[in-house]
Amino acid sequence: MLDLDAANAVLKLASSEAALDVILSFVEAENAKGGLFQVFGHGSIISGLHLKAAYVNTLIAFNDRSNIARRRQMEMLLFAGMTRQIGDAIRRVGVTSAKSFVVFSDNTCAMERFGKISSIKEFSIAGSAALYAAQKLGFGRIPSEGELLTAMARSRLGL
């Protein structure tokens, strides 16, 4: 049976002196170990629910073979970006700077390892940042949880 519990998901805000390609190489290495580790642009995430829903939807997509991307971290990016196009997802929610970004992991040990190359702190989103992210994703205001989940599902259907 598929475990859809996102309670163990770890979300953090991060910054790093390392180059962005070093961070992305870390992401690839962690995903090669079997977990799901991904980074997102800080100004692209509406809430913790936004990423937890993208994670759960990714697990479901791979379980029922409805995934679009070959790799789970890219599928999660698609769900978080509310699009079926990888390029669009990268533009909407991809990390563009090592100065400030959001980190997601389904493995606390991976997050601890990441702390060796980045400064990490608790995840929080201020109202203005959530509004900016919502507008970037096509909402006129910060969506309710139901609106966010509905938009994510509709994006998968191409609606």
C-alpha cells in the first residue's frame, strides 16, 4: 500500500554561499539515494501545504504511472508549478539563487547533510511573500487550501 503521509516531510528556508550548481548537484545526489529532495525559489511557494500537496501528488502519480517526468523531483516541480511543462515549472517555482530558497526533503538525514553546505532555518512565509507567489502562479490573491488543491489537480488535467 502506498504511504501518502507527508507528516515526515521537512521544509526549510535556506541560503548558501555555495554556487547554485553545487546545490543542484547535491539535489541530484540525494535523489539518487532513493529519497525525494528538491529546492524551490523562495518567492514561488505559497505555503507548506503547497509543497506537501505537490509531494503527495508526486507519490500518487508514480504509483499509478500517470507521471509526466521520469524523475520524482521533477514531477514534484511540475505539481508545485501547477503545470504540465517542465520549462514552465522551472520558471514558476525553480530556484534561481543560492541566496534564499526553499528546501523540501522526505528524509531528515538528507536535510542534515544539506545543512553542511547551506544555512537552513524553519520554513515560514510572510503574507506579502505568499501573495507574490500566488500571483506568480496565476492567482489574484492568496488562495484558500481548497482553491490551491483544486488548482493543482486542474493543472494536471490541463484545465
